[in-house]
Amino acid sequence: MLRNLFRSRPTFASISVRDLKAKLDAHDPIMLIDVRQPEEFKSGHVAGARSLPLPMLATRLDKLAKDAAIYCICLSGGRSQTASDLLVRQGFTNVTNVVGGMSAWQQAGLPSTRG
């Protein structure tokens, strides 16, 4: 039992909104998943992001490639951290959480898309 407590868990990377913007501008092949609710997504999101609310994520894992570069974003970083953790526990190998989420994105003055 003690061994299970100290066994290393898979982890995910973190990225700042400015570094994410640089990756998007460089057209790096990433999948940006916005795990907020649809109404939050419609109120403003990063261009190119896919809406996949956190409660639905576990039911859609078969639609995602296990080795794809998946970046998770939400409003402030909490739900995207939960999503990132879920993904790595399910065997996804290239997962990154966007620190600060859309709040940090907007505070940095970065562009967002409505609708």
C-alpha cells in the first residue's frame, strides 16, 4: 500500500498564455481544447480552440489521438488542470495545461474570438 502512495504518477506540462500564442503564431501542430461550458466558450475563446466541456471529456477520449499535442484551457486554469490530469491518466502522452486560462489570455491583451 505504501508503494502505491509513492508511485510516480504521469504528469503533464504547463505553458503560459504568451508561449501558447507564440506556438499558435508559428502554426505548431497542436490541438487546443477549451474545457469550459459552451456559453463560456461562445463569450470568447482562442481562435482555433475546440470546445469540449470538462464533463464531456471522458466520453470523447476515443476521438483524440493518444500521442497528439493536446493543450487544455479553461477560464482560470483549474478545470484545464483537471482535464490534463484525466488525459495523462488515460494514457495520453503529450498534454499541456495553459496556466491562468482565458483570464490570463485576456489580461495579456491577446485576441479572442466570439461565437
